[in-house]
Amino acid sequence: MSERDVQMAKRPEPAFDQPWHAQVFALTVHLNENGVFSWGDWVWRFSATLRRHGLAKDLNGGEDYFAAWLETLELYLAEVGTVAAEDAVDMRLKWETAYLATPHGQPVRLAESTARKG
């Protein structure tokens, strides 16, 4: 085994599989730190989402885990009135459309007029 191979083996695995996993996590932490909701309340709601989906508690942070995380955040923000439920669904569809139209390996971007309101 080369020195490079040894160094690569020592590197920790990335904490997030996809950029959007990190983004939705960071957004949730930011909202908590700015008093939009308490962390205890977030954990309770996220746990309920996981139970509702029948997901195991030993998830490794994959796609199903972060899909549940995003669903919880969308529902929570709609419930506390931070975001209208229709707006959250609309934005999710716009992101999905942009994602599907983006060539592999390129960053996904919303059109300027789509990203801003009014």
C-alpha cells in the first residue's frame, strides 16, 4: 500500500452524501439558533416523521433520512407560519425541475426569476 493509499484510508467519510443534505441540515440549525423553533421540539417532530415512515432509528444519514428531514422542516415551517405550505410545495417542484434539467456534475440553479418572489 502506498503512502497516498494510507493517507486516503485515514480520511474520514464525508458527513453528508449530497450537498443538499448539508444544506437542509445547516438551514435547520440556523433556524433553531435564530429562535424559530427549539431543538427539543425539532427532535420530537423529526422522530415522529421517521416513525410515520417506518424508518429505523439506526439510519446512516442516507437519502431516506434526509428526505424525512426535509419533509419535517417543510411541515414545521408551514405550521409555525414561516412559510405557506403551498409555497414550500411550489419551491420543491421548482427545485426538482431545475435538478432534472441540470447536466450531471453541474450545480443545480434556479432561474433568477424563480428564486425571488415578486
